[in-house]
Amino acid sequence: MPSFRLAINKIPHDKLWIKYTGYNLDPYGQWLQYLKEHPEYTHIAICPDDLIPHPKGVEKLWKEAQKGTIVSACANVDKNTFDCPYRTSWPITATKNLPSLKFPRNYDWYTWHELKEQRNGKGSLVQVKHSGVAFMILSRAIIPKIGFCGDMGSLSEQKPSAYDVGISHDLINQNIPQYIDTDVFFAHFRYGSKILNREKEPHLIVDNYNKEDEVRDLYHLKPFVR
């Protein structure tokens, strides 16, 4: 998506892209292994390639993460949300409930207005039960406490999915709070429940940030295949 490629190249941090990799190929396990091999990294941020981050918002999240806070941005639930004429009524990828690891799964989304009301003059961070991991930043110290297995094993016939829900369950089970920063909003262009069929081979890309390369096309990078 051109808007994503242009936006992500302006984020002044290294990136690790795991492309065209279904849940059955354990994408989270791949970057966990990479992180294990590269101790120079202190934090990771989870960013799907249908989310449009911007440098100012990332910098604010990063400042909070350096304090030990597990924080995510606000993001609209999917692209159809933009059909709503009033931004305050948009459903945001943060929930009042903890979605189940099993189907049927219910998401009781906050609206933008409801999240703002939760601030109560205490700053921009609001504690939530589930954040949808919209550019969630995790410290290396927290990562071993999370299984990163989604709902795998909750139903014998079900393929692992909903890794974001699994992360929220792991955090709550260990009494680790997670927050949404209501001052940071990233547009989310998820197309509802439609599935796009990919024919490209799975691969992993290491993209070390270089300000001079901000305008390049991400997909022209040479894939690094483990």
C-alpha cells in the first residue's frame, strides 16, 4: 500500500518485516528468534502493514515505553469506519472487555469519545483490557512473559490466530497493565473480514533505518530469508 510505504520509511527506527507469512508459519516466532540473536535491541513495536504511523505519534509512544509502560496508539477498527461522519463515534481498537480466546469472540469496542472521557484529567494514557496492539511497544524484559501463541490450542480444529488477544490475556494473567495513548491516532485500513490471497513466497526483510533512504520503496529491499 503506497501510503504505508511512504509513512513507515519516515519512522526513525530499524524494521523487521515478515512478509506473506500465515499464522501456520509462526511469524511471531520468527521475529522472537531474530530478537534473541540481536541483543542490541531493547524494545520492539508491533505494526501491521495496513496501519499508517507517523513520526510524531511514534516518538510520543516511544517516550512512554522508555518509562516501562506497555502502550499502543489509537486506531480505527477497520477501513469501513471512515464512512462514519463523526470521528468521536468511531470504534477504536481498544475494548472494555477482554475478548475470549475461543469463538464466538465478542469485542466491546471503545469509541473515540468514550476513550477521551476515561482520561479524567490524568493525562493521555488510558488503561484498557485489550488494545489491538496498534503499534504496541514492548520492552525486552516483558517479552519472555508473553507466549505469542494467540488462541492456539483453544479449539483443536482451529488454526492459531488472534495473537493480539493472546497478548492481552498473557498481560492480564500476570497483572501487567497496558495502555492506549489517546493523543496518538494512526489510521487503520483493514478491510473488514475480507481475505486477500497472496501468491508471493514468505520472506523476512531486515531494514536498518537510514534517514537518507526515507523515500525509497520498502518492497525494493532485498529479502533476507532465514
